[in-house]
Amino acid sequence: MTNRGLLDLIISLLPDLKNTDRIMLLMAFDTEEQLFVQSKGDIEEILKRQLKEYWDISEYRDRADRIDNICKMRSIKWVSWADAEYPPLLREIYDPPCVLYYRGILPNPEKSLLGMVGTRKPSPAAAEQAYKIAGNIGRKGVSVISGLALGIDAMSHRGNLISGAPGYAVLGNGIDEIYPHSNKPLAKRILDSGGAVISEYAPGIPPCKWTFPARNRIISGLSRSVLIVEAPKKSGALITAGFALEQGKDLWVASSGVHEDSFNREGTIKLAYDGADIITSACDVIDRWNGAADTQPYNGIYEEEMIGRSKLVSSMADFLNIEL
């Protein structure tokens, strides 16, 4: 903690503010004391708009102190937008989180991440391709970031971890709980890999309908490029695609997601029709990055064994419930 104390955590908890509002307050103050002496009019002058009501800052200071203590007890860290450790790519998006909570080690800003997302109920072909691409890209020194959901997210995480690459997952709920609960072992593997589980939500915040779409901007924000493996017409993965385009990221679809017209692929087929590039393998990713990747592969399972293991996903039970 710097001389800012809990200032940034307090600001992150203030209600009825946009992330852009919170960033403005972070930039305006350097200490908790400076915030405490502000009047409602002072804050409105900074935000250039009126507030419906003003806050009891001491109440939110107490809440921030409780959250900070919970984080310390549960090996959870938090980093503010104002800190040098805050991921630089995330700082560049339109509405970056004021505070990020995380377990593990944040991504190395010098290394590119590939965002991989898709439907929770993938076809066997899409599940297998996600696993293979994630594993082979890991052997090129590239980590995958996804949302730890069932289906494509989980298969992408698993394939990447097999390569020995550190994994990264962004939650749509408080950092203290893994959702879905069936992916707790997978989250542990991500942490054991030297990666991180990340959330903008404080401990105790439950998952709800709006938190998952919001977390997708973090997945795309931390990625160099985003690959939508397979997605139906109405899919959270398409929200990630929208954020990727908004943030100026490369947006790709996997070849399995456009192979034929079906309910599970209407979204990816539409993305390809609208101009998204089609990816068939990890080599395609590296080619589109002009060959830029870590020349030192991670010390994981050899490609032949990884591909052999990917055949295990041929049944629905394999890619929805079984830890590989």
C-alpha cells in the first residue's frame, strides 16, 4: 500500500458512479484525507455533473477496511488504476475497472495474451479445436485468458495449461468464490501454473446477469487478440466480440465455429460473414502476429500427447464436467 492508503478502494465502492467517474476521482486526490474534506459541490465540480445524493465517506472507509482485511486473510491482492502494477492494456480501454482484485500473479505486460471464449455448450469439434489451439499456442509461449465458464472457456484453459503456460481467468463475481463451483479444481490449476484469477468485484459480490457481460470487457482488454471459437446467435461471447472491436483488438473466429449452419454457430457464422478472420490453428495466430511469440516454449506436455488427450473431449460429459 502506498501513501494513498485505502483511498482507491474507498472510491471503488462509492455508489452511483461510472468507472470513468471513479478514475476522475483517483486522478484528483492523493490521500484519503483529501477525499474526506470534499463537499458534495466539490465532487460535482470534479465530475462535471450533479449527484443525486452525497455519501458518508466514513461509512465507505469502514467498508474498504473490512474488504482489505478479508483480502489479507484470503491471500487476495488488489491493485488500483493509479498503481504502476495495473495492467497497461487494461488501462487503455474506455471504462477500466477502478480496482482489480486477483489471486496469483498478474500477466506480464511484455507478453501477449490470446482471449478465447465461446458457448457453454459447444459441439465436440469446437471443444476439441479450442483445446488444441490453446495447447499449441501455449507451446509457442502464449497464455490464454478466458472466463472460466463451462464449455469453450474451460476447454481453452485446460489446453493452455497442458502446455505449461500460466493461465488467466476473469470472474463475473467476487474474487473469493469460483463460479461455476465445478471449475474450482481448474481455478486451482490456473493458480498453480503461475497465472491468476482476476475480478473487478470485491469479496462477497455474487454472480448476476449483468456482471458477466461486464467482465467480458476485461478479457478482451487484457488480450492482444480475441478468438471466438463457437457461439450461437445470443451468446455472451458475442458481447466479448463487441468489446474487442470497440477496443481495437483483432477479432477472429475458429474454423469449427463456421463449419456449418447450426444453432450453436449462428453467432460465429455472422461474425465471419461480417469480416472476422477465420483461424484454424495456433500457427494462424502466430502468423497474424507476424511471427511474434516467445521463442522459449513452456515446459508442458509434448504436442503429440496433447493432441491425443484432446480426443477425450468427444462426448458432452468430457468437455462439460471432467477435469483433464
